[in-house]
Amino acid sequence: MILRDSLASSGQGRVVALGVAAALAVLACGDGGPASPTRLDVSPSVGLLTSVGTMQKFTAQVVDERGASMAGVSVAWSSSNPSVAAIDASTGVATAQQTGVTTITAAVGTVSGEALLEVYLPLEPSYIPGQAYFGRRQYIEYVAGDLPIIVSAPHGGYEEPLEIPDRTWGTTSRDRQTQELIRVIGAAIHDRTGRHPHLVVSRLHRSKLDPNRDIDEAAQGNPFAEWAWNEFHGFIEAAEQAVEEEYGKGFYIDLHGHGHDIQRLELGYLLSATDLARSDAELAQPEYVDRSSIHTLAGEAASGFVALLRGPTSLGGLLAERGFPSVPSPAQPDPGWQPYFSGGYNTRRHGSRDGGAVSGVQLEANWQGVRDSAGSRDTFAAALAEVLAIFFSAHIGVELTYAAPMATHSEWGRFHGTESALHIGR
């Protein structure tokens, strides 16, 4: 009583009452009631699991009507198709069961949020030479081969699926007609030898995936793009393994198209324009050999490193002799001050800079006379098939001789249509 009277008489009672009211106001929402959930944001919004028993952790941010996050709210989880992926109702951990798609739902009372989870279980086929195989959604295509030649085309795709958002950084323009060119190259090599090179094609537009970059830049966090990136490089590695098992060594070409003004082929061996401008004696030093994508081949070929790069029987020398100006080559040993692609991620990863039995090159095809028409593509492909036969004989010690009854050009093309294709997955 004395304390109450004292507070009242001093005016402090009114201050205390106002403080309590303010505290209660903080705990209440704008309309005077307690805060309540109005939205659940589920993360990740899409998920992909690729083997039975693998798990994906989902989380939910509970948001009230003011847009503020609510901590400590219990969320109930469910899966629309538990036979595809079951989910722990309290932890949000989903577990893959079988191929399919399921909707993951987080709920607080009548408020809910959703995410999409796909389970994709790829098959492990026995590859048949000349047969086309596809990964998930046919984004990546692999034509199995029986020659020690591997060719990839990472930037010629057309597909722009909505499930993969556009990349927001890096180069996104497509290489024109390189998907068409790689198929004609495969046909020309088959016509010449009766056997098949290994071909790996990204059918995704570069705005969705860039397989010639590390996975962070290539896919930019999207799980479907990341899976396609892994398929692309996985197919190349399967081809490398087949080449090594059958031949012990081989050669890899990463096929691109450049838009530079000078109409010439650019052959990238991971050596810069400055490197190529050096004299033959300087370029033959181990530091340049070791940095190149033909490191292993240079150590085995009797012709020597410089001859492999720009001698008469180098790829550039042989192509130039057939009417396709090339750099490096005897006539154009270095690019001078002009733009030049020296090789990228694929050439570093699948060439022999870091070892391995498969050496490689990034082949940048100019537009005029190489990619600009069906006739140009046919002529170039036939020349490249002839050049590879000479190059293999001179430097790799493998004769790419005719080995079987020859299918016609059109027959080869029909064989690689979707009707004969096998899909890796269900």
C-alpha cells in the first residue's frame, strides 16, 4: 500500500503501466492479435536425387502477415508420392525410393508451401558402337564409338527447358551449327573407316548450361543443370575409358565455332598466343610441353612437340593443305595480334595436360566455308576425317583403316535418329 501510494504520488505508476502496454504491443500484430503464419517458403524449391536411399533435407521459412520470419514454429512435412520419396514428417528429410516425381509439402495449420522432388535412377548400359544414348530428359547425347577418337560439342544445343532457369552470368550465346557439324564429322569418319568415333553432344542451349566451364559457372546452382553437366563429362570419361581399354591411347576434339573476323580454324592446345609466338627452340622447352593438352602424346611421338603443334603433319598443317587455313600451322605458326581461343575447361580436363592416355585440342571452326552451309560442313568433315587418319598414322601409331562394310551417309544418319536411341534412365 505504501509503495503503491508512493508510485502514484510520484507519477511513476503511469510510466510502469505504459511500459507494460508497450511490451504487449510488441508481441501483438498490427490489428491487436497475436502474429500468425501466412506463408511458408520451402527450400530448395526443386530437388533431384539419383540413387535409392539418398536424402534431401528441406527447410521451411514461416512468414507472418507483416512479412516477418517466425522462429520456433513446428512444421509438418509430407510427400505426395511416398513410393518415389518418403519424407520424415518432423525433420523434412526426404529419402529416394524409386524413379518418379513427388511434391513435398510443408504445412502449419491450413498454411502450406511446396517444393518439387525428382528421383532419377540412371541405367548402366553396355554401350554398342554407333548407338545413341541419352541422359535425363535427353539433354545430353552420347554416340558410342569403336575408334580412339572422341569429339564433343558443348555449345551447339537448342533446348531451353523451363525447369532450368537462364544463367545470369558468363557467356550464354550458342555456337551456330556445331551440333550439325559434329554429326557430319561422325558420319564422315564412319564413311572413311567403317567404324565410329565417340560423340558427346549437349543439346541444351548455352543460356541453360555451359559444359565448357566448371560446374559453378556452368550450371549456377540448378540441380537439373548440374546433373546434365555431370552427364556430359561422364560420357566423355566413359569414352576415354573405352579408348584406353581397346587402344591404349587416343585423341579428343572439343568442337566450337568462333565469330572472329579472320576466317581460319583455331586449334587450342592450352598455349597462349604469346607462347606460340616463340621460336621452335623455345617452344620445345618442357614448361610448354607440360602445360599443353598434348603433353602425353608429345612424350611418345617421335616427331616431337613442335611438329605436333605446327609442323607439316600437324592437324593445322594438314587442314591448311586441304584448303582450311589454320593456326597454328606452318603457314600461320601463331595468331599474331588477332583474337585466338587457346582452349578451355574441357580441353584441360579431358586432354593430357595432367596426364592420361588421351591427348586433345579445342577446335574453333570459322563460319565461312566450314559451318555456313550443309555443303561446307560435308566438305570440311571429309577433310577432317582424312587428316585424322594421316595424323594418327604419323604421330599416334594407330591406323584408321577401313574395317567393315560401309553404310551410306544417309543410313548412318537414320541410325542415329531418336527411333534407334536408347535412353539412360527410365
